[in-house]
Amino acid sequence: MTGGLAYGHVSYLAQTFFNPVASYPAAFSKMETGWTVGGGAEWALNQNWSLKLEYLYYKLGTETATAQRAPVVTPPFQMQYIWQTTAQIARVGVNYRFGGPVVANY
């Protein structure tokens, strides 16, 4: 089991078009912080080989942006964008351990 702080640089980009009248662009990037939780298991097949399975979920928060009509600002015509930065990661792996057991000879 694992859990803790998560962080990363994210970029957000959105644009809605109402052709040919208007477009509503929004774009920015920033460092986000959040949390992560996950777990995994590993099974030994024999002395040298094992299989593993891991799962990780992270959430870096929610961002919003309000876009004005481009190129002319004309309230109250605005578009609000909402981004939720989350991900789920699953990994499957095969491991090989080199060498055999260490045996002490006295």
C-alpha cells in the first residue's frame, strides 16, 4: 500500500467556437499539487522469476478558467472551463533476480 503527496506540471487548453461569430480560448500551465494512493502485489514463480501487479490513482486538483469572447470582450457572453486533473495507472511486470542465494562458507 502507498499514499502521499503528488505534484506535477500540467498544461490546460480549451477553445469553443461559435462560427463565424466568436471563439472562447483559454490556456495556461502551472505546477499542481495533490495526493496519490495505490497498492500492488508480487508473486514469486521460482527462485529467480516473479510477477507483479501495481495500481496507482492520483488527483492534482481542479482548475477553472473563464474565457471572454475573442477578439472583442463583450460581457455577459463568457465560457467557463473546468479541468479535473486525475489519472489511474496500472502496471504489470515480470522481474528476474540475477544470481542465487548467498551462502556463507566458514
